[in-house]
Amino acid sequence: MEANVDTRCGGFGGSKTPDDAQVAILTGLKSQVETSLGKECATFEAVAVVSQVVAGMNHKFKVK
């Protein structure tokens, strides 16, 4: 049975395991995240990602 997912044009897609390119994006942001948090992250691993295509690409990551 498939889940009934309400998708909208321009909305975020479903949660997926990040691919190598998405992991690279997140890894490149680690120092900015640590600066924003005011501390170093002992672990910084992408667990899941949702993406949105607009005039470019937006990503939301779940990080462990």
C-alpha cells in the first residue's frame, strides 16, 4: 500500500538518504554550523535530506 503524500508544485519532496553530492554540501557547511552553535560538533553526519527545486535547489538535512 502506498502512502498518500500531499505534494505541491515547488514544495519539498519526501525524506531520502543523502547522496554523495548532498553529503558534500553539508560537510562544506560544518564550520558555519559550529560557529552558529558556538561549539564543535563531535559527530556531524547527514541522516536524511529533503529537497526543493525552486530557482535553484534547497535542502533540509537531518544531522546526527
